[in-house]
Amino acid sequence: MVIILSNLLNNAIEACGTCEDKKVIKFKFVKEDDMIIVAVKNTFNYDNIYENGEIKSTKTSDVDEHGIGIKNVIKIIEKYGGSYVIEDKNKEFYFSIIIPA
């Protein structure tokens, strides 16, 4: 859970840093029944790039070291039988996770 939270929140903070106007981060962490729901929504000010159905890193320095955070998050979600949704529209990025508790 620490890897998931640190990666998603760090990405949200960095993305908001690119915004000149509206800087918003919304975070949800809920345990319902036997499921944990985590959702992070944030504003950003650039175009996300997708390649082979995966989001590519927009970080320009040390390209080889970037982009593994989201991949690690997805690996953990899949390892524990969870699911996720990624949405990107109107300069808002949304990552939602449901994982067994």
C-alpha cells in the first residue's frame, strides 16, 4: 500500500506543479466490506502520452528511470487481485483502485 500511495500522490503533486491556474488534488481512501478503494484525481497542464495502451512518463530527465512508478502500482494491484481505472480528460488525471483488504 505504501508503494501505491507514494507513487500516486507523488505523481499528483508533480503534475499539479505544472499548472498555472487550477491546482487540485483529491484523494480518497476507503475500506468497504472486504475491499480497499483508493482514488487520486489531480489537475495537470501537459499532454499525456500513451504507448501500447500504457501511459508514458512525461518526465524528461533520466528517462530510463522514469515511468516505472505506475508500472509498479499496476503490478501490485494485479498481484493482489485488484482492479484499476485510469482516466485522463479535461486536464484532470484520475487513478482509481479497488483491491481486496
